[in-house]
Amino acid sequence: MSLLSVRDLRLSFGGLTVVNGVSFDLEPAEILAVIGPNGAGKTSAFNCVTGVYRPQRGSVTVDGRPITGLPPSRIAGLGLARTFQNLRLFPAMSAEDNVRAGLHRATRQALWDVLLHTPRYRRSERESLEQARHWLDVAGYEGDPGQPAGTLPYGEQRRVELARALAAGPRVLLLDEPAAGLNHAERSGLVRLIREVRSTGVAVLMIEHDMGLVLELADRVAVLDRGRKIADGPPDEIRTDQAVIDAYLGDADAAA
């Protein structure tokens, strides 16, 4: 049984079908990259998996358990965490507090403790702060943990969002355009981090336009075009697939 199984997803808005019969599986510690031209349905498929959208047809299961139609909070509780193409941080909150938001599953505080600031509350707050700073370090964040996230450079904001996703303790990490806007050094750090995450047994499902990064990282590549999956296989096989070249890559040599 696959860790994550997606079967025959279909999503339409009005008369426009944006995901049409998409299926794929994801195994523990596997990196699957989903590629395709703009408007191919990649992020919409992600949104169906994570509960942002409810598909009109199809199913999503985790360890065989149906999660289709569950709210995002329930799905996150089953071990799926994600980042977004457009950053979704709390700009007025500090970097560390943004990451602490990802720790809510592991934080258990009674209302009485919160209201009275009991020793148990203070201990819990101290531990969550230590964990938040740990995950910022893991994500390669180099700024001030107390700095408001909205004032950080773009690359550092990316790291904060990634740290928040990792802090949730995911079994499946979904990354939507994780390399977008990163410089060469930041991209290299991202590659190292994703490999480290995979080495712990976490599966990674990512949307990415950087074909160099996809070929470097992915165990398998699924290609979408106009809402349909047109190819699925190892990177070396995908880069020479004529249907993929025609729809997306344009030139197999350019994708090397």
C-alpha cells in the first residue's frame, strides 16, 4: 500500500476542467516532482490533496485511509504539510512565532494554564520556542528569529515557511515551487535540505519549474498538461519523452 495514493482526480470550475483524471502514488522516502506548463493543473491537484479544494471526482488516501473532502486541518493532522507558491506567512509575527504555528499539533495547553501562566504553560512555551529555533536552523535560516517575517528578504521568508512545514512533523512534505526566487547558494541549500528530509523517511511531493533541480532531486517525475497526466517515470525517461518535449520541455537538450 502506498503512503499517498491519488486516483482519478477531477476538478472543474464552472465549465473549465482544471484537473482531469489525474492519478499517482507516493512511497515513503520518495521524491516525486510534478511538472508541466503554466495552467496545467499542478497547484489545483495539490489543493485537492491538501483539502483546499474538494474534487468532483476521484479519491486521495493516506495509508489506505480516505481523506478526500476532509478540511485542511484534519489532513495536516494525518501528516501532510505543505508550502505555497505564494508565501503564506504571518507578516507581523516573528520568524520564530511563524514556525511555532506549525507546532500546534504537538502543543497541548489547558485554558487554565494559559490564563494563569502556570509553570506548565511557561515550560511549554519555552520548549516550543526551542523547537521553532531548531527548525529554523534546519531550514538554513540565518536571520534574527525575532524579526517580523514580513520584513525579511524573500529567500529567508522561504526558509521560514519551510521550517514551519517541517515543524509539523510531516510524513509527506508538499512543496509548491520551492526554488522560486532563490539565488544559486539558496538553491544549493534547498537541494541539501530536501535530501536530508528524505533521508529521515519523509516523502516529498513537489511542483517545480527548475528542470535542473528536478533532474537532480526527483526519483520520479509526473507531467501534467491541460489538466491531464501525460507521463510518469524516472527523470531520464521523462526528459526524452516526445509528448513531454512537445508539451513542456521544448528541447530535450535544454532540459539536461
